[in-house]
Amino acid sequence: MLKDKKIIIGITAGIAAYKIPYLIRLLIKEGAEVKVIMTPAARDFVTPLTIAVLSKNPCLTEPFERIDGSWNSHVELGNWADLFLIAPATATSLGKMANGIADNLLLATYLAAKCPVYFAPSMDIDMYQHPSTQKNIETLQSFGNKFIAPNSGELASGLCGPGRISEPEDILEILKSHFQVKQSFSKKKVLISAGPTVESIDPVRYISNHSSGLMGYKLAEEFADRGASVTLVSGPTNLKTNYPSINLIDVVSAEEMYHSCIDNFQSSDICIMSAAVSDFKAETIEVSKIKKEKNLSTINLVPTKDILSELGKRKSKNQVLIGFALETDNEFSNAKKKLKNKNLDLIVLNSLKDKGAGFKQKTNKISIIDNEGEIMNFGLKSKEDVAKDIADKIYDFMQTSIFE
Ligand code: CTP
């Protein structure tokens, strides 16, 4: 998987830098092309000569050479790489990366890089657990950067806990699987709906639900990571996504979501409807605020269009259609009914009875049911990992003869 892949390794000034020459050796053995950028302080931990010999390229630190003014262009480096790994990533460098501070060649290249970025923090336990470090890690993940979690164990200080950089062999496996996974949905177009819809009653009030949209956004990012071009039709959420391969279409009402999904459906290979669409809307939206003196005790509701059902009717045999079912009772039989009635290939079931699953949670617990009634159950996981499970299942499903 790594043959001819262009990898930049950024080494920042932590004691775990001593493990990176071995990682470089492993990458070179796999046939990767490796360039290394060190921060000035990292040279106190490993020598540029060791790095240059092992990587077969000059070890870069300065933006330009003082003697002849020749320039190490961060922009060219950023464009050259297929992948940028920052390891070890110290607390200081994480803070600078999260805040756009580019005061050395490594950080300027980080800001210029268009390729996927992985970062492997390493530091003492207290520094690692400090809220500012944790916040910076979260910020970097929200930029789409991939976090390689440190191991727990004895640290250079003698303390024990999380902070040890992941072992070079493990980092190598992560990079290999990155390139393997990256290709699994290349050239595929994926349409995803996410979040709630908001149905106005008057200029002030509305009908909606508690969906945060997180599951749909994590799905969009997972498919983008696997090489797909993604259209994400999102109801109002507090979420952002910075992936260039995600085309975000913001909508408010079920009617708007319906039109965006219909418009984008025909050109899609895979369609996942994870939005919590309002089933009803007010029959008429009042132009002025309804005053309480009116003693209004009922609002006439009419059903919204069922987007997924409509897509199920229009589905061609080369398209894969996936729905979600959020249930509180008779979960499996209700989900199976939706799968059949809406002409789906797969349905993802979450039960609100499961602790940690459903709306407003960072975690989810799902079962996936296929169109032959087979059920796969998964444990409680982060929504990011749930998105991986769903993408893996769709990939397996598409390996069947119809989609070959
Ligand atoms: N869905 C949709 N359009 C609607 C309602 C639901 O596209 N107007 C989709 C959801 O995005 C989800 C699936 O249909 O993928 C099931 O949604 P859910 O709310 O669980 O079921 P409903 O069909 O609305 O039925 P009920 O609310 O009675 O359970």
C-alpha cells in the first residue's frame, strides 16, 4: 500500500523523537518516499544527519538557507505530499497547529498541506490531560486531521499513564490502512441527509426535534476519507465541516430537504438518509406572530413528504439506499417494516432504549439489517467509529454480484 506514496514526517521537540528514525526505516522498506521536517528544537533529540541518511533526503528545518538564500518552500512541500504525519506532536505544536501559528517550516507546511494530516501526540501525562491539550486535539480533529492516540504506560519522566507515542509498527499499520481505505469508495458519489428539519408555525415558533446531525456529518467525513465525493444535505445544526470533498447544502424545512435530495439522487451511487425529518408541518404558516389572546388550542398539522420513500420508488438497480430507524418500541420489527416499505437495501437501527444511543449523544449503538433480514449488532461506540462500521457494511454489501 505504501509503494511510491509521498510522506512528510514532521518531528517536533519531544523525547519520543528517538523512535522516528525507526519509523522512517520501516516506511522506506515499504517503498514510500519520505521527506522529514524538524522543528529547530527537535534537533536536540535526534540529529538531522541520522534522519537524512535514513530518509534518503535532506532533513529540512529552516524556511531558507542563510548562506545562499535558497528557499525550502512550504507550499511546494505541502503540495508534494500524499500524507503528512506529525510525530511526535508536542503540546506546544498542537497548540500552534490548532491556532494557525506558523512560526517554523514544519508549521507553515502544516497550514499549506492539502493532503490528509495525521498527528501522534506524545508528552507527560499531566500535559496530555490538561484541558488546553485536549481542546487542541479536538480542534485538530474538527479540521479533519487524524488523531493517533498515545499509549498508556511508563513515561520518560517516570510517571505512568497516557502520553507514550504509539509504537512505530502501529503507526505504520495506520498509514497502510489509510491508503487501503482511501480507495474503497473512490469515484463513488454519496448523498447523505443529516440533522433535524424545522417547520415554522409563525415567524417565531416552529416544530422540530432533538437531532444534532452529528451522525450524518461523521458519515459524510468517513465517506470523504474513503475517496467518495459527498453531498451532505443538512438541516439546521451547530456543526461545521471543512472537508473540500464534501458539498454541504444547508436546508431548513422537510420540503427544502426533499427538493435537494431529489435533485441530487439520480447522480448518486449511494444514498444514506440519516436526517430526523419532521413528519408533520403546520397546515398554514402564520405571517404574523400568533398572539396568546387568540387562545389558540390546536394547530392543524399536515404530513410532510417522506423523502426516503420517494427515493425508494426512484431507485435504480445500481444504487444503494440506506435509511435510519430511530425506535422506542418493537425496534426490530418496525425497522424491518421500514426497510421493506421504503424499498431500502440496508437500514440502521438505533433504539432510544439503549443508553448512549440516539439524539444529542457523541456515541451511538446500532444494528444494521439488510434486505434479506440479516442483522448485525454493534456495541456502544463513538459516532466516528459507528460511521466506519456503516461504511464497511455498505462496502461489503456492494461487493455482491449486482454491484460488481
Ligand atoms: N425519513 C424521510 N422523510 C420523512 C421521514 C423520514 O426521509 N418525512 C427517513 C429518515 O431520514 C430515516 C427513515 O426515513 O432514514 C426513517 O425515519 P423515522 O423517523 O425512523 O421513521 P418514519 O418513517 O418517520 O416513521 P415513524 O416516525 O412513524 O417511526
